[in-house]
Amino acid sequence: MSSRPFQRHPIAVAVAASLLATLHLPATAATLSGRVTAADGSVGFEGATVRVLGENRQAVSGDDGSFRIGGLAAGQYTLEFSYVGAAPVQSVVEVIEPGIAMGDVALGAAATAARLDSLLVVGQTAGQAAALSQQRAADNLVSIVSADAIGQFPDQNVAESLQRLPGVSLERDQGEGRFVVLRGLDASLNSTSINGVRVPGPEDDSRAVNLDVVSSDLLETLEVVKTVTPDMDGDAVGGHIEIKSLTAFDRSGRSIGGRVEASHNQRRDSTNPKLAATVTDRFGAEDDLGVAASVSWYERDFASDGIETASADFLEAPDGSEIKGIAEGEQRDYMITRERLSANLNFDWRPGMDDEFYWRNLYSRFRDDEVQSTNVFTFDDGDTVALGEDGGRFAGATVDKLTEARIQTQDIFATTLGGRAFRGRWTIDYSAAYSLAETEETDSYGAAWRQEGIDLGYDIGGGGKRPHFFALDPAAFEDAAAYALDEIVLEPYTTEETETALKLDLQRDFDIGDNVGSIKFGAKSRLRDKSADFDSTVFGGYGGDYSLADFARAGLDYPYAPFQPIADAGDLADFIDANRDEFEIDEEETAIERQGGDYRVDEDIHAAYAMATFDLGGLRLIGGVRAERTEFDAAGTRIEIDEENGSGDPVFAPVALGRSYTNWLPGLHARWEPRDGLVVRASANKTVSRPNFAYAAPYQVVEIEEDDGDFERNAELGNPELEPLRSTNVDLSVELYPGDVSMLSAALFYKDIADFIVLADVAGSGAFADFDEAIQPLNGDEASVRGLELAWTQKLAFLPAPFDGMLFSINHAWIDSESTLPSREGEFPLPRQSDRVGNVALGYENETVSLRLAGNYRSAYLDSLEELDDPAFDRYVDDHFQLDLSAKYRFSDAAQLYFNAINLNDRPLYAYLGQRRFNSQFESYGRTFELGLQVNF
């Protein structure tokens, strides 16, 4: 990264000059401000709509419930305040000064649920009301999860909290939600911000942000923006995820909260702690300085057991026919300890009506301590004795026993310093931000022990989800001394991504007759640097002959087949530490591993936009354009191994490339409210998604090797010349808010995607005309995505007691996509796109008890193309339906006991190759139970 980053901001001087020039703009009309609160004044209501009756003016309350309405002439006005689940309130105010503060306006529950005023503040009803109010008031199409709603589900991280929203599904790792898929589009096509700061991705090969790093305990709201406006970053083909942490102005005064929890996983048979605490306070004579601090720590021991097809192929049967079968299968056992530490510290200063200043900080650390034990059955190393659709027998095959251990740490840090100024009809927003995402795997090692010439077999049977791998002679399989030490590998690596950003937005409100509008324009620079550094060591000898008997341990519990013997990871680590000086390093392979994956990328994005907003009665129109200039520089290594024209030794050469391009991103959005409680939105806009860094890095691995007198030519290449993926998006949605805490909605969307990036075999063309295989990412043909999202949320407050405490929510999305590959005939769906995604939740609450049963479903999706030209081996992840239960008992307003059951139906992961009967991966995780005490003062 540059040592003088702000010299890379061509707009920095203009930003500063514009800001200074607008700080003293004169007021031209009166401004009315106030705050919308709960009936008891304990919290402000964000998302409340404030209308000036008889005038075409309205405002939406902010995070602390505050609102302001400008451009008012002197006179008397009637204001109406509305919030989902609350009875509307009207208030008359006399405007006689340039700035009028009318104080707090309290809202209580609607008449049908008047006894439930307190449930608008805490609980399931509060969560639904807050989310629906903010969603109803938004100009564009958004889905929101509030802090109260987050607490009503047993979700362990941000990704799992987002899965409850329409059109959202997850990629899971070890049963936990990790990557968020929006409307069937891969997580790398989304953008993510924390408190307005873009979050880099800690993975080495993707832009995707793994949201299992961030604890859900620290959050105030989660927002999924499905239609981005011109004042937002344009790299959001799937959508934008905004994570907002708690501030002191989200509470009315001092607040203290805490949580103590114990969790138990059935597979691991262990109980683990979780602790969380939150403190907010406001200081000063006017309570204008606020501080909010939160911390959450969770350690979880769990395990998983799996069966995988590591390699499938068309195998030759004894009669000469070819049958799709398993070339290599694996039995896997994982022992996992995951630790999450998250903290945020936020400062806010609001010295008056016209100025706000803030400093927001969030840090999360995710530590994954994992020991993997694996039996690898390589059937096609032997001679085929028998082979059919349901199994095979092989003589003289190979079994490898693997023990691998790693400690991987992922850190995310985001800080932003900024403010907002109101100067008459001008609103100025400005910020400077820095974010960091880093992955370190410094303690990573593995070893393999091999037995050759063993007779093996496999049976698919039972639908194939758990194929049975076995040795025909169990005694030979269980003989630890028959497995010779074959390989030890050390694989530490580090990836780091940082982003520095400056942003300025200016908005001026104006009147056109009886209608109002605004012009908004601004600029933003983002300087992003990413690097990957692999430090692997490959050994060629170990100073002696060792067998698995020197490391074997007992006690591993694997439920599906005989598994022993296996090495003890601790004994292996001690052996490596004690004998490493005696190992022989394979210098060539080590150099290839270290340099082949290293890369450095600098990506600077300079953006400017202009947009206008017009209110015409109940219709709001937003139109504008955004221009983003991308400057991209990358460095990698070319590795060439040439046994035809060279010595066969690896030759290393640095490669560096750069390019620049500009994307113009227009957008038009409409919000129409023909009557109170009915909202119609439509939009058409363009977005982009820049290539994954690992695709765009200029690495090259070229191998020309002799094989039985012939030369085989293979290459694997990055592609710095990739164009960004471009999408044209059309959306139409209707939302109905019939009263109480309820909402029905329908949303249609269509995305036409150009320059979709695919892996392709470029052998036979250009520089690789005489190659057998050359795999490189290319901009492919067009792709398209279309879908329908339906949602219904209903509080059954109209029923007689005690049934008036019931509520339910249901949403379902139907999604379809089409894409093509140059190397394959026909169309196929986009990776990670499920045809159907849905949620259902049934809840009950009163002043004492809260119960919720939630189900999450997604249909099967295409995960990867294992063979570019053969769909028979496409990997699909099967459908997934998971039940979770949450129960709470409230002792008082300050304390409640809760119980959560996660994966109540013990749903495993299953993936298959081409057809459901051909296993790719089966993995089970067991149920997790949580018992805790939560207090709030």
C-alpha cells in the first residue's frame, strides 16, 4: 500500500473545498425538528413517518427517533406520526422561528392491542414493527432485520440473521452460515458495509465477505438493499448488505445489558460459554455526547462426520464397458473449536439541531481450530475386479491415512470518522474511513501415511447419500504398521486486504410550486490493496522410516464405518518440532508452492454522482447517474516447467500488469403511495461487479512434461484483462400494511448480466494453440436472473386473549437463471442459485413468555462445474430445511431466561455429482442447545 495514500485521491482537494464552502450556507425557511418515542419514552422509534397534513412534506425518523422537516413558512401546521403497530398521533405546532424544536412525540400500541404497549419496545412484536416501519418508509426496495428481531432467533452470526429475509440464502461451513447469497447470486457479487464502511473480504480467492466472523450480539440493524440508488457504491449486482452497530442515541439514556450463556453440541458432547455486554450513555447538559460499547465472546466446541467422493470418473469395467463410478472416496472426521470475539466502540456528538459528528469502530476476530482425520480410498490405483452401478471391487488399490491440523484466524476491523451538517436547505455528509480484513493460518500442518496393494470396495446402496467404503480384509486395513509415512506438509499463509475511503455528499432541497424535491451530488474515493503470501514447505525425506504405528491413537468416534487407526495430531506436531532439522526440503516444489499463489493487487475506485428527487403528491421519483473510474494494478509470478525445450527445472519470472476503465451507472427509482399503507416501488438501474482478485491476478503456471515419449502441455492462468461483470436490473414491488404489525408484499425482479466470468479451457487458441489444457477465467456469454418474492407478516392481535399474542411470518422466493459456457452446449443455472428459498416462523408472546419456531428452506443449487465440458460431474448441493426453536421467560423488565435449539431436525449437508444418487459430500453436525440469562437496565 502507498505510504502516502491520500495522494491517490484526485477528488480529495475538491471534497475539502466543497465542504468549507457549504458550511455557512444561509437558512431560507423554518425547520421543524422533534423525536418520536415509545409510549414510555424509553426508546426512539426509527422509521416513523412524519407528515405535514395539507402540505406535500414528510420526513422519516432516524436512529434515535429524531426527525426534521425544512422549508416551512411561518404558520400553524398539523403533523401526523405513524409507525407500524402503533396508533397514529396528530399534533399541532406553530412555526414562528427559523428553527423550532417540538420535543418528543410518544406513540402507543394500536387500539386492538393497547395492552401490549410494552411489546412495541422489546420482543418479537418490537422486532417486526421496527423492521416493517423502516422498510415501509424507504425510498428503494430494502429488507431489514432489527436488533429485537435478531434476538428472537437462535442465530449465531450475521449471515444466519440475514437468512430470515425474502430471497436470501446461505453457503454454510461446518453447518454454520458463512456467505450470503442474494437473489440467487454468488456472495462475491454483493457489497457489504459496517456503519457505512466497505468491508474487504478476508479470503484469498474471492471478494465475498464471510459474515460468520461478525457476532450478531453487537448489532442494531441489518439491512439488505436490493435496488441501489446513484448515491451508493455501484458494485452490488446481487445487492448491498449494511451492518449497523449500536449507538448511544439508539437509547434514551444510560443502558446496560449483558448475557451469559452455555451451549451444548451433541456430536462433541461438550458445553461451552458465551458472554456479551453492552453499555450506552449520554453526557453533557443537553445529553448531546453519546458513547456506546459492546463486546461479545463465544467459544464453541463441535464436531462433524462426513463421507465424500473426492474423485469421480467413468471407470472401465472388466467387460470393457464404462460406468460412472467412484475413483477416490474419503471418510472424514472433524474436531472443531471456534472462537468469536467482537467489539464495537462508538462516539456520537450532536451539539445542536444542525450538526452531528461520529466516530464508529468495530472489530471482530474469528479463530478456527480444526483437526481433520481422513481415510482416502483410491480405488482406481488398483485393478477392477467387479464394477456396477451400485458399487465395485478393486485389487491392489491404495489407502492413505491423513491427519491435518490448522489454526486459522480471521480479523475484520472498520473505523469511520464523519459527520452531517444542516445549513438551511443544504445537507452535507462527509466521512473518512479505513477497513482491514486479514486471514492468518500460521500453525497449519498435515501428514499422510500410505498402504499400497490393499483390496478395496465400495457400495452406493440406499440412494448413495452415504456410500460405504471398505477393505475386503479388515485386518489389513486396521494394521497401523502397514501404513508408511508418505508426506508431511507445512502450509502457513496470510492474506490481507485494506481499504481507505473519503466520501462527500451534498444535498439541496427545493420547492416547485406545491411540490418538493432535492438535488444531491457527491464524490467518493476508495483505495483498496490486497495481497496473498503463501509460505508452504514441501519435504522429500524425513530422516528415517516411520509408520502410522508410531503416531496412532484410539478413541475417535466415527459413526458410519470402521475408521481406526489414525494419527494423534498432538504427537504429529511434537514429532515435527523435534525432527524438522532432519527433514529434507524439496526446494523446487517448495518454491512452486510459495510463489505460485502469491499476488498483490492495488485497486483504486474514484466515483462521482448526481441525482434528483421529486415528490409529486404520493409519488416520489429518484433519478441520476454514477460514474466509477477503476485503476487496477496487479503483480504475480509466472512459473514455467519445460521438459521439451528446457531443463525441466522451474523457471520463475515476475509479472505485473495494470489497466483502467470507467463504468457509467444510471438509475431511475419510483415510490408511489396511492393510499396510506400501500406502497408501490419500481426501478431500473445498472450495477457492476469487478473480477475476483484471484481471477484477475497475473499468475501463470505452465507445465510441459514428458509422458511415455509424448509431451503433455498444461497451463493455469489468471487474467488481469477481465472486464467487470455488468448488470441491468429491473424491479417492481408492492407492499400492503393493513394495520397492527402486519405486511403483505410481492416483488418481481430481472437481471440481465453481461460479461459473466467463467473458467474456460483456452487450449487450441492463441499462445496455447498446441496445449492439451489451459484453464483461464474469461468473460463469457450473457446470463440472466429473474424471480418473484412473496412475504406475509401478521400479528394476530385481533384474536381474543390469550390468542392475541400469536404472530407468524412467511416468505418464499422463486428464482430462475440461465447462463452458458463456450465449452458446453445448452444452458445451466448460475452457481449458488436455488430455485426456491423460503422461511416460516410461528411465534407467541405476552408480557412474560415468548416462543418462536422457525424453519428455513432452500432448494438444491449448482455449486461448481467439476468438468468444464461434462455436466455428468457438476456438483450440486442438495436442498436444506432446518428447524430452530427459541423460548424466553421474562422475570421482569430487566431479566429473562432463554433456551435455543439449533438444527432441531438434525439436518445434514448433502452434495451430489450430476444425479442425486452419486455422492459428492455428506456431512452431519448434530443439534446444538443453548441456555442463557439476559439482563437489561
